[in-house]
Amino acid sequence: MHKIKRDDLVKVIAGKDRNKQGKVLNVDAKNNKVTVEGVNMITKHVKPSAGNQQGGIVQKEAAFDISNVMLVVNGTATRVGFEVKDGKKVRVAKATGKVID
């Protein structure tokens, strides 16, 4: 179980896009990378193909380290911990003690 999951709202705490918020699109737990909507945009040159006949230059999100984001709960970035409640391990916001899942 990881602290950041897909579709979570997160805030970037380091890097060129610091203080931006966005929804998590993808989490690569093996490499500790995360992709956030509208953050860390890169320019990619794409060849024409059957799916994209035009080709050209596209903007897309690039993955960056998961340690550079914090989960947003009730509008504020917060640390995440784990507790066992009713025999299940759940994510808990450290500041408020609120169960996230």
C-alpha cells in the first residue's frame, strides 16, 4: 500500500512547478515516479502514425519523483500515515487524523 494513489489530488512541493496542484494520472511504485495532470509538461516530437496521422509537436506530462508531491486533504497539503481500523490498514491524514480512503 502506498501513500499516493491514482486520482488523488496532490500538491507539488519541489521543482519548477512548485505549489501547483493536480490529479494523479499514474503511479509507478517500482521506480517511485508519479505523473500529475498539467504538471511537469514536456515537448515531444511525434512521428505520423495510423493513430496520429498529423504527427508534429505535442505537450504531455512527464513523470517525476513521488517525494516531490504531498496529498491534499480539505484544501491543505498534509502528510500521510497508516493505521489499522476494523482489521484493515487505511491511509490517515497526519494533521487531522482523518481517514482518507
